[in-house]
Amino acid sequence: MNKRAFLEGFFTASTVAFGGHFMWQRINQESPLLASAPVVNQGNTTGAAGQSIDSFQFTPIELMSVQPAQGIPTPAPVLAPQQNPNIPFEVAELEEEQVESYLRKIRNFDAIFASDIYLDPRYESLLLRTTAHLTRVERHIGHGNFNLMSFDEMLQHGRNFSQIGKFEADELNFIEEVFFANPHRYGFFGKKISAEITDFIPRNDVAKISNTGHFLLKGESETLYNQIKKDVGNEVILTSGVRSIVKQMHLFLAKAIEANGNLSRASRSLAPPGHSYHGIGDFDIGKIGYGAKNFTVDFSKTAEYQKIARLGYVDIRYPTDNLFGVRFEPWHIKIS
């Protein structure tokens, strides 16, 4: 058995074995899933240091989400793979009742479901420590440059700068496990974009977009963004462009912490590392001054989005009731 197969098998098997049991413990408040979180102290982020986060409380919608579904609309029929090769095999094979459950999850992406898969609780402190370490890298080199950082560059910076610190073997093993695990097991059905963790984006292939702190791939991505701004107006702004594997890893691990170790819930909002189309040209747009709402369904209610929706040359990567296992993302522009 090669290393990649072992990492994938160990990671997914452990999450399945521990996920359901710990979810029910959380509902009954018998034990915390994440006992501590990274602590920011005078500009430096550290790992778990014995400081407990606030006790987790389930909201009514989260408690309802583990009850039998009620009032879910009948979904559109799912085509077989031979009829539509873009549909993931696992989704295409679902029975109608399973499709309803699937759609309910992405429509209520931030809720908790009984079938959700959690990170093995033995990884709790390592998740926090590794995420904090990546945060130190980003702070050291800057947000914009971090978007382009390769795995090898991350290792080099860790060795060369004491403000970052060398990545330990257990941190690197954990990063590899997350990267090589099959996310279909916890509900994400997008294809693998980057096969190797060391894949990188050449600096000569990107253009820095002024007043954004982000980069776009030269060619189709940059051209499409400029055309959207020309046709919609200068209120449109790039909110996220090219993302390296390291950047996506940091985002996904941080989302996993936010989701209290629930990998299914995290992946309904964010593609796992290696599966993000931001690595091959997709980008996010928003409205200037709209802040965090640019990454919510509220963006679809703006005049800017309505104009974009009427442009025949713009596609959204994750439309409503998509088959990737991802929430509706009206801000995420698809590159063919």
C-alpha cells in the first residue's frame, strides 16, 4: 500500500468511527469536541494553551437538523452519469429520499446533521497548532503573497524565519492527511484539481489586481474580470482570486475549527485543499463597501449581481442545488 492510499484510508476511517458518537455527545453537552482554540497574544498566534473556548450551544435550527426532514421540496431528477458525465457518480446513484437529504444539507449548509463526519478528536490539538502555524506564515509574508505560496516555500520560510518556526513532522503529516483524504466521504463531491501537494502557480502566470490585494491568472481570468467591471461598473471588486494549496489548506482548517471539527459542515462552505477551482482561474467578486455580506446570499440581491446574472458570458460555479455538496455561491465566478 502506498503512502497516499494509507493516509486517505486512515484519515477517512477515523472520522467515520468517531464522528457520529461525538456529535451526539455534543448535542447532550456531555463533552466538548474542541476544548481550546488558538490564542492571539501581542500579535503572535499560538496553539492550544489550556485556554478553553466558550461552551458550545446548539441553535434551534441545528437541533432541528438532526430530526426527520419535513416539508422539503421534491428535487429535480438526477441524471445518470452516462446522461451527464459532470455529475459525480456518488450523487447520481442516490435514491430520491437520499437526494432530498443531500439537497437539505446544502440548503442549510451551516446546520448540523446526524450523518455529518467529524475530525478524529485525537487530532484536536494538532488541528489548532497547525492552523496557528499557517497563520504565522501568512502574517509574516502578507495576505497577498500568501495567496501564491507553495508548499515548498512554506517549508523554507518555516526553516528560515524564527517568527514562523520550522514545521514539525506531525504537522506535516496532518497537512498531508487532509490533502490526500477523499472528501467524498464527508460530503464534498467536487473533483480534485491538484493531484500533488507540491503543485504551485508560477508567479509569471498571475497579474496583481490593484486595490484588492489579490491576483488573477493572466489570460481568461483577468480578461473576464475586466469585462465584468466594464459592463457592470466600478462598484464590482475582486474579493478573492488565485489561491495556492497552502492558502486553501489554511482556509479549510480554520473553517474546520469554526465548525467545531465538523468536516462535512466545513466542506459545505469551502472546498477542501486540492479541490478549489481558485487554483485554476476561478475568482470571487463583490460589491465595494458590502463587506462580509459579499460572501452570503445577500450578494445575490444586489443590483450588481442582477446585472451580472443578465450577462450571457458569466457562469456561477456553485449555483443553487448544485451537485458538488456546496452552498449557493453567487459571488464565485466560473472559468471554463
